Amino acid sequence: MKTPCVYILSSVSKVLYIGVTSDLEARLWQHKNKTYSGFSSKYDVTILVHVELLPDMRQAIEREKQIKKWRREKKLELIRTSNPHWEDLSAGWGLG
């Protein structure tokens, strides 16, 4: 998927990671295969629980910043609204 988007990943214990990309499939592959040592790798944050597609990268970056400023409860409510069962939205993509 080569569209600007904001995404939220979760670990099994619900540690959250919020990111932005224009190539969601490639970026998720990196997260799931832990190609970078960092937050998502350290805390095993690999479950795609929320995605918002945006018209351009500038808007995607602004939305990412907005969500990152929210309190945790508001982030959880966003996820519960769009994905009440916290399913991995990338299941079946064959990413790793």
C-alpha cells in the first residue's frame, strides 16, 4: 500500500507505537521482522490495530503528531472504536 498513513501497532500487553509511512506493507515487514533495534523491536510491538489513510504525507505527519499528544485513554478509545477486538489488521499479508 503506497499511500500516506498513520498507523498504530500494539504488543500483546498493549504497549502502543504510533508511526507514519507512505509504504505500510514495507514498514510493517520491518516491524514484524525487527530489522531495526528500537522501541517496537524492544517491546515486541508488531500487531497492526489501527490505520488512517491520508491524502498526503504532510497531513499524515500532522495526524501522527496529534495522536501522539493524546492521553493513553484517548488512543485506546480510537483503537476500540475502529477495531474493538484488537485484531491484527495485517494478518494474512505474509509479512513475517
